[in-house]
Amino acid sequence: YKDSDPGSVGWALDRQDLEWVVPFHEGAVRFLREAGAWNDQLDAHNASLIRRQEVLAQAWAERTSDDEAAWMALRAERLTAAGFDPVWQ
């Protein structure tokens, strides 16, 4: 497949950012571990990203309006309380 589509070079393992801002799916982690590209540090980073998403999901479930400013305030409050940088406020 990689030889038939020049654009697929971006999917090469050596071009992946394994410490990005979105957690990897458990199936991707299993593949990366089997490929020798995953380690305990990446596992801890991924677990932190999953926990961050859990905090966001809980905050989303608790919101009381569709007001964007209220959501951003609640989001920042919950992320900060959980020890995460809210990034956008």
C-alpha cells in the first residue's frame, strides 16, 4: 500500500508523534507496543490524556446551559481542579 500511494508516507511509524494531545486507542497501543515503539513513559502520558478526557466528559455532563462562556468556565474549573492545564480559557 505504501508504494502505491505517495501521500501515505505520513503514516510511517517514524513520523508519528506518540506524545500528542489526543490519547491513542488501546488497539493502537497494542500495535505500537508489539512494534517496539511504545514504552512506560508513553503509557503514562496516554493514561493522563484518557483521564483528562474523563474530566471533560464529566464536566460536559454537568453543564446546565448551552452558553459557550459558561461551558469554558466550567471546563477550566474542572480541568484545573484535576491538575490539568485548561489550555483555552
